[in-house]
Amino acid sequence: MDVGSRKQLFIDNKFIEKQEGIILCMNPPVKAGTALVPETPWEKGGIACTSIISKDSESWMCYHSSFKVEKSLGQFMNVNANVEDKTATVMCLAVSKDGVAWQRKHAGRFIILGSKDNNIVLPESIGTVFVDPHKTDGFSYWFFGQMRENPWWDGAKGTTCTWSPMEGSLHLARSRDGLSWERVPGHALPFLCDTQNQVFFDTRLNKYVFYTRGWEFPNQAGDYGRVVCRGETDQLLKFPWPFQANPARKTGPRGLYGTVNTELPIVMRCDKEDPPVTDLYNPCVHQYSEAADVYVAFPSQYRHYDAKFNSHGRDKRGQADDKGNDGPLDIACAVSRDGVKWNRFRQPYVRLDQIGAVDGGALYMATGMIIKDHEIWQYYTAISATHGNISQNNSVIIRLVQRLDGFVSADAGPQGGELTTPVIKFRGNRLQLNIDCGAMGEAWVEILDKDGNSIKGYAMDDAVSVDRNGVAQEVWWKKGPDVSSLSGKPVRMRIKMRSSKLYSFMFTPAECSGND
């Protein structure tokens, strides 16, 4: 494998051909405090962070909030006008210079609750936002999700999200500045897919890839279940995006389908290792910016309360949900080399807090990351209630801190362990490790030829140990750190460790290296 001068992560066994005493370990992030709480009248129904994007020198948080509207507006939202009140969902903006303190962005776009003094940029829209590196048609910022007709935005006329089984679709909207949006006519996909669908440009494939919510019939419990589907398109504006039509399925009056079933490939689903009636959805997929062949996802894991499977359930506490759509959710971590085949770790990436805590019921990760000072910052929506009672509880948005490259590590305990890589070729004259040895651990690197023989000057006896904790620790041997004589040649690495967590390695030019 030609690794060039690119960073390589130990998310799987790709760089472990042989090992002894090494375990691949998923590493949860640290909860680092509340980023945003509901404060305004249009947030009384709760808030939910969906996307984090970078704009100029700021970070922008796209989040959804909800509020009650009066009966007379029902006719604009394709709902029964006799309904006493209706919850409207709007997309809002908050901005931050440091990723810690967030302020609502005054948009002045729509008269909501009698005033333009608000941060609402897309009324009655729920989805995710991404930055298009190609600036298709001159637009950098794109929204992908569902929209509903409403009295505030003319651009929503003709949209389809009535929650009717065959009257939903996924739309695109676009913006040059992130504040003023226009809807792209037509339907990106003619399916009703609910929340947290996403699209981004995959630099490895040179295509736009999209992930949507689907439904599998039957799932591992013989019931329906939420799953993650995936597709690709060469052009954002060539509608509809590719899917495999099922001639046996009927469409609605506008040629739309209901939920996705067999029309797109399923790439994430629950299996027999999960409890019965468990869903996997809201995938939150990222092509990791530090390594192009690494994809990470943070789907929600939803365990339903269901008397059929003798669940402990809310009904045992006299708090039954008559709709049968209740239960706790946490956030998982899954990794992939292609965005199609995924390995999901079974322990939670973000764990529920204690019952009654602000994040004790349901958790949802947002797309997007902030990489700053050798850390990754992520944001998630925390709700104290379980799924069936989400709308009755305020939610908050919490910041997470993860180590750079820190999602998964190759770990050795106090007893020690070692791994040997497959044959690789690199370019550069220094080797760096992102490794945490703590106070009691160390690591040594031996470089072998393609046949597994020690190379003079780089044998294990020549190795100078790496210790402590750094994201770019330079590797040395007795004669120094220079590996330029091996650049471009087929070699292997044998890495011996004790009490250490190894996250990534990278060969670099000397001017890019340095101890950390």
C-alpha cells in the first residue's frame, strides 16, 4: 500500500497484518458542557442541532426549533384547519468565534410571532446543511431535507411534507451567504424520510453521496425498523437522484412514494446482536478531513419499549405511550473505509446520563466537526425524555471533545503487545505517531524489509522509545529520526507497545515534523 505522506488511522485491521496483545478500542468523547439552551419564544417546543459548518472565521450552528402557531395558520401547512394549534418547525442559526460560546445570528428574514427580530432562516424545514466545494451554480451553502408549505416563505409553495404516506419528498435549498435561501424546484428524492437526511461531496469518489432514513420490512424481530440507506449522484441538480424504482409500489397523486424500502441500498441496520425492535438511523456520516479514506458515523440507536418482547418499558411505570413509539436513544460510532461497509461498535459513543438528567432520555448527533488545537469538537442534542415524549420536553445542545484521530485506537495493556503492518511505501523523512502512552507506557518502532527482516539501523534494538502523550510524536532510533533512505521502498513496521493507545501514523518531510 502506498501511504505517501498521508495520515493513516487505526480504525480497523487495514494496517495490522499480524498482532499479539493488541485490541482495537472505540474511544468515547468527553462531554464538555452546554452550548445552547432554548431561550426564545420560537424555541418553546425545544431545539435540535443538525449541522455545524465553517463560514469565514466563524463556526455556524444550524439548529431546528419549534413553537405553537394559531389555528388559522393550519390551512397553510397542509393540516386540518380545525386543529386547535399546530407546531411549526423552523431552522435557526447560531454563530461562534471559539466553538464554546454561541450567539443567535440576527437574520431579519421572516416575521415570526409578529417580529423579524429572530434568527430563523428556513421556516417549516427540517434537514441538514453542507458546504459544496464546487459552489454549484455559484452557491456555497446547501440544505437537504423536508419542507412544508407555510405562510412565511414563498419559496415553500408546492413543497410536500404532509406526513401523508405518499405525499413527502426530499428537497434542496441553496444560499450564497447562509442567511437568504432559495428552494431548488423539483424533488431531489421522491420519498418521505423524516429527519437528519444528509448529503456531502466525497473527495475519494468525486461524487455527491447521500444518506437517508429507510424502513426495513421485516427487521431482525419480524417487525418494521428504521435503517440507513445510501446513494450517489454526479450532479446535485439532476433530479431525481438515482434510485432503483420498484414497479410494484404505487405512488401518490404527485408521483411520490412513501418511505424508502428497497429503492436504495441499506448500509446500516440493527442485527441479532441488538435487542429486538431496535432501530438504527440519523447516521451523521463524515468523510474524516484528516484522512480521506476514513469515514466515521454516529447513528442513533433506538430501543423501543414493546410489551410484545417483554420490555421493561414505560408501561410498567404507568407511563405507557399508546402509539408504541417510545424508548431510549443513545449515539453509536461506526467506521468505514468506503462509506458503504460499516463496522459499528456496540458500546455507546455518547452514553445516556442518569434518569431525569438533561441527557437521560434521547440523544442525537449533529453533522459537522470543529477541529481545533489537536481536538475534535462535536455537538449533540440532549433530551431528558424518551422518544415518545420528546415534544413535551425542552432539549439542550451539548459540546463534545474528542482527541484528534481519537475515534478508535490500537491498544496494548500493561502486559505489552505488538503489531506488524502489511507492506507499505511512504514518502518523507520522518515518522510521527499519534499515541498516548501515559506515564507508565512506551512504544518502539522497528522497520523491516518486505520479507520481514530487520533493516540495519532501524531494528528493535536500535529503537528509542516514544512515551507520554502527543498527537505528532517523532520516532527516533539510535542514529536519529531520519528515514529518508527508505522513502519509496517497500517496508513494514513492527510497533511494540505497553500501556499505550495508538491512533495513527504519518510519514512527513522534516519541516513538517516535531515532538508534541
